[in-house]
Amino acid sequence: MDLAIKQVSKASADDSLVLLSDGKTRWSDYGLSAAEAAYIQAEHKKERNHLLINHLKRWVYIYFLEKKSAAHLTLEECRRAGQQAHHCFARFKTEKVTVVDALDNATETLAFIEGMALSNYQFLRYRKSAKDKNELRAIGVLSTKIKASDISLLHILVDATCRARDLVNTPVLHLNAVQLAKEFQKLGKEAGFRVEVFNKSKIESLKMGGLLAVNFGSVDHPTFSVMEYKPKGAKNKQPIVLVGKGVVYDTGGLSLKPTANSMDYMKSDMAGAAAVACTLFAIAKAKLPVHVIALVPATDNRPSGNAITPGDIITMHNGITVEVLNTDAEGRLILGDALSFAQQFKPELVIDLATLTGAAVAAIGTFGIVCMGTADEKTKDSLKASGEQVYERLAEFPIWEEYDELIKSDIADIKNIGGPYGGSITAGKFLQRFVKYPWMHFDIAGPSFLHSNSAYRVKGGTGVGVRLLFDFLSKRAK
Ligand code: BES
Ligand code: ZN
Ligand code: ZN
């Protein structure tokens, strides 16, 4: 991320400013004239919540914070306001902005800066020239309430989120399963966590039948990455395991997807993998005292001479046999192996993140994550609270036993599709067959990739999951 965020002790007269105000600000402190102050007050009375004033060498952007009915809604309002300010400065190609916390409120000001910083993200790797390139390179933070450590944490989180976005946005030609694992190794080296990558023969010796079956139609080899961050003084005795779906491209296989608005963005089918790896990156950078392992089974899903066929039967890592009736329901096959593999770590909790079902998108759209699982209520509440805090909200679905009937097979232990209804749940129920520990499943199919901008979540990969898991894990580390 080529955006610096750093604390400053004063703003110089030529610096462009953002003033976060509750209406009680002394405008003269920031070089504004009496006439300007009168204008600002008058506009504020008319309920305009953002204003822009042009001086010879600088712009002063004023934002009046409007408190919402709940603290987390106010924070989200701040992030969105940060995006609006970013949009304004982007038009002027401003390179440096100082944000003044005239609210004297660290969390709200940090949320505003987070919104600005996340809005500065662009994926320009394949564009020779970009007239619309964001030029913002530095955000100064002027506040008596914000600590340097808050700022470095914020920087780590925005950086990790943008790295996840980069991975999701990179097409499969540049990021197959082997290359994805190499990216994980780079992340591990930079942040300080261990990365071990299993190759195809190791995966064969482990009998990961799901991962191998999805890979049958591919010319590229599958990988299985095991990442571990184990700091001295970790608060948890048993690790927390994160599992990410790493389908680097999902054509559907022989059950081929249609192209438009379906297959055409399936480079994003590894968003779960990107999220868990970048979460590990963030917690290692922030040195959180929590022991976390991340597992990523990775392959592309393609049709070819040897591709798995609808009707085939495979044996998974834990010995369960699966009748594969739809090769497009491939995510659960590779995740089943990974969830079974996770057992050996005796985890206190496993959370999987996966772009698993179109049914999750049909149910709640892109505004949240469909979740379900067997973790205790306290853990679920804590996850949901983190979801609200970072505004990556969780909507819990039931996993009633009646759904088990829907994935029964006549000729194998289970089949990989349910009926026409409850598609996200039957996918979750499939995963549950591979789990013998407290577990949560996050279906991120909706929020992981956007087709148009939504405030600071810019079009394309969003990096969803990173901020959520980081918030949750930092609470567990306390
Ligand atoms: N990767 C897709 C799910 C998906 C859909 C992700 C939309 C992101 C946006 C998954 O592998 C899939 O194809 N699921 C099928 C399952 C069905 C065949 C039971 C689906 O949801 O249609
Ligand atoms: Zn699929
Ligand atoms: Zn998929």
C-alpha cells in the first residue's frame, strides 16, 4: 500500500485539511477567517454536513458528524464520510491531507481515516496509464486522543485488506494454485509466520479426495497451504484454525457455468483464501498474542478430458464417500478435506471462509455474510459483535437436522448438492460432516466481490473477512 498514515503535531498553513467537527470547533485555530467561520456556521444550521473551502494552496474539507442510533452505525457513517472526503480530494489530485480530530474522539476519527484509506485502493497492475489514478500518498493525523499505536494498527489493517483485494482481483492466468501458495510464502516472510505448501503428491498421500477430484480437469497442480502464527505468550492453549476456499477459478467444471455475470468473475472464488492469509498477515504484523493456523486448499475447477463427472463417487480425507452430482458444487469438496485435516490440531475453534453458494447472495445480497455453525453462543455473539463493529455483518442461518436428509445419497454416504431450497444451509450441512470441534462457516459469496462501488468498498475484490477476523482475534487475544 503506497499510502502513509502518520501522526503529526501540527498542520502547516499550506496543508489541505479535513476538519471533523461536532459544531463546536474554533475555526480560527485552523486558519479560517471570521467570514468563513460565519459561512460554515450558517451552512451547518442548514444541515449541510460537509463543506469545502478553497484557499490559495490548500482545501479545507469540513465534516460535521451526525451521530446515529448506535455506536457501530456512527462508525460506519464516519467511514462513508471518509470516502466522500477522499472522492473530493481525488478530483483535485491532492497528495497529502491532514485529518484533524476536532471531535476529540479517537474511534470515530480513526473510522473516518479508515474509510479514506480504503477508498484510495485501486487495482492498476494491468493498466499502462490511468488518468483516474488516485494521487493521495499521505494522511496526517492531528489528534490528542489517537495514539501512534492506533495509527500503526489501522495501517496494518488497511494494508492487509488491500493485499486481499489484490489477490482477489488478480486473474487466474497470473494466480493459479501454485502461484497463490507462493504469494502466501511471501506474506509469511514479510510478516513473520510459517508457511508450508503441500504439492500434488503430498496431497495424494494425504488422500484428500475432494481437492484432487476438483483438480482432475486442470492442467495446473493443486496446492494445500498450511500457515501458522504461534507467538510466545499466546493467550490460547489450543489454536484457532481458519480455513479459506482457494478455488482460483471456478468454471463450474463439466457442470459449466454460463459466462455473463457468473463465470466471468469467478477469479474471485479464492476470496476466502485471500481473507484468511491476509488476516494471518495482519495479526503477525500486529504481533497479537494468539495462536492461529490458516489452511488453504487451492485449485482451479475446469472441464477437460479427465474432469470429474456428475455421478462420480469420491472418497474424502476422512473416509466419507461423496456422490458428486454437480461439479459446480466444488467448494465443499475441497473444504471438507481441509476441515477434516484441521482435526489434528485439536483446535479450540475453526472458522471457514468461502464463496460457497449463489444461494447466500440470493438470500441476503452483498450486505453481509451468511454464517452458521456449532460454536457456543458466546463465541457467536462475539463474532457478531465484531461484524457490527467493522460493518461486515453476520446473518446466522439454522443448521437443523432435517436438512441432513437433503444431502443423503442412495449410493454414497452423502451427495454434494441438496434440493432446490436452502442451498447455503445444505452446503453448510455438507461441511458439518467433516467437523468434530466448535466450528463456524462464513459464506462470503455476496460481499467478497462487488460489481459497482459501495462507498469505501470499491468495485472488485473487497477483502471482506480480514477486518472482521482481526477484530475478533484481537478480542480473543486480550
Ligand atoms: N463459487 C460458486 C458460488 C458463488 C456464486 C460465489 C456467486 C460467488 C458468487 C460455487 O462454487 C457454486 O458454483 N455453487 C453452486 C452450488 C450449486 C451447484 C449446488 C451455486 O451456488 O450455484
Ligand atoms: Zn462452483
Ligand atoms: Zn466455487
